[in-house]
Amino acid sequence: MVLTEAPPALGSSAISTQAIRRLDLPAEGADRDFRFALGDGQHLQILNCADDGDMIAVAVVPLGLDGFDRIEAIRRFLAALHGRVIPPDTRLTRQQRARLRRMLQAFDGHRAGATQQEIAQALLNIGHLDRDEWQASSARHAIKSLLRDARSMVAGGYRKLLRHRRPR
């Protein structure tokens, strides 16, 4: 692959050298991969493509369906780079995050040997139920659903969390 010079629109007027220096690009000969902290525990991995001391940053986005997610990541990166408010991560709603937390708690309880009823008592704040009440309880079905979905996540489904939902 041959890299060509960036067009004039991407020269020093489009991206301030001061902003690029805030990235703390690795020194010549150092690792060309590094991570940029976005805050809130999130990072972007950056490849330093600076050549001959030029300070030009370019984002390349593959034109597949994942490109939309990557463009949003670039918007978040640019906001952090230029000291602006970082847009919120819209991949998960507050309700989805709460359900994922309950899924992991249920899964941890199950792995620790807790019964489904004990998990429901801890997560859903229900009292002790006798056998017949437990069999007919909506809490029982909620815990079964949480455990089923948690097993799916642990088996690799967590990768879906990185993508936005897309219409089919």
C-alpha cells in the first residue's frame, strides 16, 4: 500500500498541531500503536502514521455496516481531542445496562451455587416462597430469562454489545 500526501484541506489549518501534540504521540522509533483515553474508562487504539515529522492525523473508515459505529467512535475521539464534551455512548440504553448488570449478578450467583429462588430473593427483593408459589411466580421466569441470556453473553454474545442495532 502506498500512502500519499494529505490534501490541502487536511493540512495544519484543519487540525491544529497543538491538538495533535496533546495526543502525546510516541517518539520516533517507539511503538506506533498507542491508546488514547476518552475518560470514563474508555480508550481508543491509535496507529501513529506520522512520517518525516509531519503531524497529520487521518481516520480511515471501512465502508461496511460497522462503519457507522466507527464514525461515532471517531466523533467521540475528535470531541476528546479538541476538549469538547464527549457525546454519550448510545449503543446501550440505561435499561439495557441495568438488565446486563442483573444478568451478570444472576450468573455469578448461579456459579456460586445459589438456587434460582435465592437469586430472585437477592436481585428482585422477593420474600421466601413455598414450592407452589415459586413455580407460578413471575420472578422465577424472570430469573430463568436472565440466566439464559447471561449464558449466551458468556458464550460469546457479549460481542454484540459493541454494535448498534441495525434495521434488517
